[in-house]
Amino acid sequence: MEALHPEVPVVCVRSHAMERAARVFTEQFPGDSLYAVKCNPSAHVLATLSAAGIRHFDTASMTEIEWVSSQVPDATCYFMHPVKSRAAIREAYSRYAVRYFALDHRAELDKIAEELPASRDVVLVVRVAVLHSAVVYDLSGKFGASPEEAHEIMEEAYRRGFSVGLCFHVGSQCTDAQAYISGIERVVAARAGSATPLRCLDVGGGFPGHYLESPVEELDHYLSTIAGRVEELDLDPDCRLLCEPGRGLCEAGESLVVQVQLKKERSIYLNDGIYGSMTEEGTGLRHRHRMVATRPFSQTRAPFTAYGPTCDSVDVLPHPLVLPDDVREGDWLEFGNMGAYGVACSTAFNGFSQETFVALENAFVADDPPLA
Ligand SMILES: *Cc1c(COP(=O)(O)O)cnc(C)c1O
């Protein structure tokens, strides 16, 4: 802080936190963990995770496939977006040797079958819709076939000469491990009465991060819950088990230092906000934070409305921040656990963007008691 005296937001990178999360997945998930690239496609994240043993990637666009392929030479990409352009299907297959493609509708099956040669080397992974569950982002309305529809699509894809798999995604920031069990039950329902060999079962992402007022079990609880249920399924040895963690791998890998640019009575204006790395605050997640101790602060605390830097009136954190009552222009705050959907979702709206990264070796510790 002394060296930079930063008047722009600073992304603090903690690679060790991502390495630790990668270790949990590689050691405790009884299959392959695909990193969901959309969560944080930064070069440092791809480098850290691949060095930590994550070599499979859930990609959803040609650009993501290109990023991963250029930065992680021996990476395997999986095209897990159920809706793809024809050009992307062709290019992913022929230029990047992608062999796993998600789908959730017959029309997408027709599209893929028209663009790719039918082959058992190509695995069409049918996404089953989950029922509404304990997640912050529920995607069950946007993607997924019912178990009956998934059954039909799977059988038809196999008849046309492809291999098949089944997947689901519980949604993001899943606060109840039972959601994975219900997802697996939907897969079991889709499989009922089918003799078609399954090449993969993919339990998706959704593994939660640590935020204010969102108490969650640790990752190993989620992984052992899934492993226990999968074991009972007695899957064919040829059937790969996959998961697609985004947030669970990188949430603790970045924090964000922001500066107070102006204080008015009980309002502060920060140099990052809803259009920047704090998009998720707008959808209900609240990041733990601390004052950067560049000076002694008052012990008395007060709630402050925190505005972002843009001229838009929606650029305000929905919840007030409880801060020392003498907070003033020039002070810095650090928001922890910003690694997921932070920089990845930020825009340069109004000319404000985050481009300053520093590497840290310590852990983020929020002010205690939590500034609720
Ligand atoms: C976004 C997404 C993920 C990753 O979700 P997290 O909540 O970050 O783990 C995994 N699979 C699919 C299909 C996704 O769309």
C-alpha cells in the first residue's frame, strides 16, 4: 500500500488459496474436475489451476476455448453450453479437438449431427434440468430437459452414432449439498429403462464460496456427499464422473482493495462498484471486508451507503457498509473472496476498469466482528 498508494482499484491475487481448493478437488472428487472458465478467465488463474493439476476445462464459447488452449497447452476443453453456433461446433471439433458437447434439446442435437461426423468419439452430454434448489443463481428455467426429454434425446443421439452422457448444474452458490443428490436422482430418472452405455455423468458446478450471511459447509462435505451417492449408482467403469467447479476453485484467489474518493455525511464514494468487480453485490452476495490499517480508526462504527464510481444511480451497494465512523477520503477497504465473477463480470462503463494486480502471500482476514 505504501509503494502503490493506489487511487485505482487493486486486485490482490492469492494463488495459494486457489492451489488449496484445487487440491481438495483433485484429492477428494472421485473423477475429473473441469474448471468452469467463465468464473474467472484471467491468465494467472488458468496458470495457477493448471499447475495445481486441473487439466480439464468447462468452456462455453470459442473465445474461452482459444484462451485455454493458448495458455494451457495440454488442456482438454469441453463445450458445455447447451446452445452453440454452428461455426463454434465445427471449429471446436476440428481445430481444438473438443469431443464433449452439452445439449438440452432435440434441435441442438439436429444441429450438432449436421455439423459433425457421427462417431462414438464424440460424447453428447444431455443436460437434465434440476428442480429449484438452494442456490443464489437458479438456472433451471433457462437450461435443461426434463428426465423424460433427456431420455429421448440421449437414445436418439446414440442411435445416430454418437456416445452419450448426462449432466446437470444446480446453479451457482449452492448452499445445500442435497441439491446434488436431487440432481443425481434426476439423472437416474432419465436413465430409467435405458440400456445405452453412459460415457459420463457430470454433476456440474455450484460449489459455494464464503460470503457474509451465507453460511456454507466446507467443500469436502459437498464432495463426500456426491461421492457417497455416486458409489451406489454402480456406474459402468467406462463412465467418467465429472464436475465443473468455477466459484469453488477461485473465489478465495482474489480480493479487491478500493479507495474512498469522497465522504458525505453517511455516504462514501468508492472507486469500484456494481459495474466493476462488485456485480454480485447487486444480486445478493455480500463480500466480507476490512479497513486497510493505514492509520488508527475510531472504535465507533456506523452504517455508510457505499456508491460506486460511475454516474449511474444504480451503482450503489444494496446493503450499507458498517465502518469506523471516522472513515474519510483516501482510506482503503479490502473486500475478500472476490475471485469468482468479480473481474470476469466487470465492465469499463464510464471509463472505470480494474487493471492493477498484485500478488500476496498472506490470507485475507475480515474485520471482526463481521461488519453486517
Ligand atoms: C457457470 C457454470 C458452472 C460454474 O458454476 P460455479 O457456480 O461457478 O461453480 C458450471 N457449469 C455450468 C454449465 C455453468 O454454466
